[in-house]
Amino acid sequence: MYGAIIGDIVGSQFEGRPAPSKGFEFFTPRCRFTDDTLMTLAIADAIMQSWQFVSQLPSMETTENASPLDHPAFHEILAQYTISCMQKLGRAYPDRGFGGSFIQWIFSDEPKPYNSFGNGAAMRVSPVAYIARSETEVLALAKTVTEVTHNHPEGIKGAQATALAIWYGLEDYLQSELRHSKLMDFYPDFQDVYFIDIDDSFPRDTSCQRTVPYALLAFLDSDDFEGTIRNAISLGGDTDTLAAITGSIAEAYFPVPPESILSANNYLDQTIIDIITRWHDFLKTFPNRANFDYSWIPAHIMSPMQAHNLQHFHLELRFYYPSKTEKQTYIAETLTLNDDENELSFTFNKPALGEIQHNYRVNKGLDSLFKTASGLLKSEGWVDTPINSDDYFRRFFKLTAKTKDGKTIHRQGILNRAHVPEWSWRTFASSISKFISNFGITSIFWEDAFLSAKKPGELMVCNVRFNNYGKNYQYLCDDESISPGDYVLVPVGFTQVEKVALVESIRFYKAGSYAPYPLDRTKKILRKLNDSELIQYDLPDD
């Protein structure tokens, strides 16, 4: 589960952008979960609900040790739950990058398959591999959850290839064995292709047949989970979906780094975490899937959001150093959470520089910080030690917390993983960083906003694209409210056919000045599309 989610979140920051080098930063403020995460969770939820429903049928009570998978109606029931679960999550999060045809399906009162072979078939299928008992079964399950939308043979094939690759890993196949397995029968043209061979001569788009083989190659030519994700994203294009598929495969073969799981959780809300938690509990009933137990994650991270009991949390860090001239021989930093004032504050104090303060007073948003702070205080692994001002260049801390029922908690010692609960601290630190990144420091110097205005006598030119892998086209624009990321309606070709395009960037040129294209022959954008219109069109990220 986390393999697909991490791939989706990390890949989201590069979707439709130039392919990054492999040294990119994994988790940034630009990351988010997309439709890939949501639909993977929907399939997992559909499996759990189908399993429970079939298990309670009277016919199952009379069959000793029977699996719901053996019930003749299981696949029909799974198909119905797949539809309802995908529609439920899709309608709850309609702004997460769904393609035009699929978003219409989500909101349809009579959802029917629409002969799609898009890579959405493969990105969501991974949960079926965890319940399958044989090759035949995993292929059948993949077909069932796919053909409710993607009933084109290539769509079904992409989902089956992905699910089978995962199932092989769960059954302890070696990564090196996959090139000579039944898996490569799905895409025989790639039998002797290696990741390093991929260049611009290999056509790539958002179809299964031009996504799944590259996901397989990104996995086959990697040495660990993170390397797999980096391989996939380095190809560019539909990076969130490509990395979600690749990550779902890699999780079955490589350990997923705990820090990546904890970082990913910071982008997820409680609804999503609840489904993940139920899925992991469900897998515990499968003995051969015990190695996918994520119970090491601190309980307060995965548990439903509860009202915290903290009123005040104050952490002071001291860093001592020798000095013959300064009276204060330490640098002091503090972090304070104040529930009464809804405030998060930081201070940095050094005699030669003075004191720097940052205050965040907000109407909401601190509950999640108090929750991770409370979890940190409750975790095991604290080793309190005296603070020694003669022990230079070591980070000492004092922590004082007060609860709403009047209790006071004290901790002190050295701020490192040997003295402070490691994963709870990292979760707390990550939640603070995410909170701050949501606010930013200031928008005063936001260059994009500063450069977005048109001067008198200038022409506004938008670079737009029609699909993830297509080149950019230039259109003149009179509407200054249009900005990068907007969908617009533009005329195309001699017949002026109206098509939807995504605005990638905007430039301004003086009339009659040099431009890299003839402005006098450049067509104009017709208008910007509003949110209610988007479901009527096949969007560039379909």
C-alpha cells in the first residue's frame, strides 16, 4: 500500500514537468496525494467490504475453512464494491487530478466501462495481489477490479501485469527471476530492454501499454525502494502514476524506508489514514503477508484524530561553546506551543546577534501539532540526562509540558535518537515543518506574482499543452486573470476545433519586438474554463 502512495506523492511534484535528475528531493511542499492514492485505497476498501459481506453469507457458514474467494459470487460482489468505493472517494476528493472521462464516470448515476486503456488501470490494482493465492487468481482479481472502467484489452493487460509482478514478490520470487517469468509475456518487445536503454525513441504517454513496461524496467534495474522511485520519476511525464505503479511493485521486493512512510503520512488526512490502518489490520489475517506489518509506526500517528490534552509545550535547546569575551556561552533556541493563544512560536538567541522571533497565531491547524507533541511525550525511549554546560558543542534540551488537567511533564538531556524516541520525534519535527511550509515566510517577494502583470503595449502569450507528453503551443491571451495551472479553451487547426489545454507558463512581449514565434499569426485563447465545466472535457492529464 505505502509503495504506491509514496510513489504518487513524490511523483506529484514533477507531473507534466521536465524530467528531473535522479538526485531530486523526495518530499517537498509541492507534493500532494493524487487520484492514484485515492483509487488504490478504493480498491483496498472494496476488497475488505466484499470480504466481510461474503463471509457473512449463510452459505459460507456451512463450509468449513472456506475462503470468501471461493464463493461463486465473490467477483460479482467485488465489482460492485469497486464501483461504489471508487465513486465515494472520487466524489469526496474531485480535485486530485482525475482525467476527464474518469471524473464523468465518478459522478455518473449509472457508471459504465468506457473502453479505456489509460494507465489508471495499473496504478490502482496493487491490493488484489495481497489476497490472491495463485497466478490464475491474481489475474482474475485484477480483471474484475479493472474492467468496471478500463475494459479495453490493453487496460486489463496493464493491470494484470502490475498485479502479477507484485504477487511474484509476495511469493518470494527474486527480482532477477522476473525477466524470465510469465510477466514478460505481457510485453515481449521489452524482454531484452533495460532501463538505461530508454530514450526519446521509446514512445511514452498515459496509456497502459506505454506506461507499465517502463514501470517494470524502472523496478527491474534498481537496487532498493528509493532507487526504484527515482528511476521512474527520472523518465518525466505522468510521474505520479508511473511512480505509483513502480512503487507498488517495489514494495513487494524491497523494504520501504520508515522515514518515507512517516513523511508520506504528513500529506494524508485522517480519512485516508483510517483506510490504510484498516487494510493493515485486514492483512494480519493472512499469515503469508505478515512481513507487511507496519505496527512499528507509533500508534498516535495511525489512530483516529482525538482531542489532545496539552495546554502548553515548551522546548528549549542549548548549544554550549567556549568563549573568553562573551558572558553567555551558549546559543539558545526555543519552540513553544500555546493552546490558550492558538500560537506556535520560535526564538533564536545569540548574544552577538540578538534575538530572532517567529510567531504563528492561527485560527486552526495546531491540533495536529499538539497531537504529535502528545504522542512524543507518551512514547517509550526517553533517556533523561543532566545538562552539562562544560560539554561543548552538544545539543542539550529542556522540555516542559503542561496538560489541561494540571499535570506537568519534564524531560531534559541530549537531543538525539539515543535519548529521545526516534520515530515520534521525527514525526513531530515533520509536522512542524509541514505546518510552517503551509504558511511560508512571506509572499512579499513572490516573484511569480510580481511578474504576472502586463505593461501597457505588451502582448500576453500563454504556453499551453494538450497532453502530458506533447509539446507546448503558444496562444495570445486578453484575460489577465489566467495563470499557470488553469485550463483554457483554444481553437486548433484550420477548422478552429475547440480543445481544452493546460496553461504551463506565461510570457509578455512588446508588440513588434522579437519573439520566438510570429505573434501576428498566433491564435487567441477563447476563455478560461471554470470548475463545473471541467467534467465535460477530456483534460490533458487524462
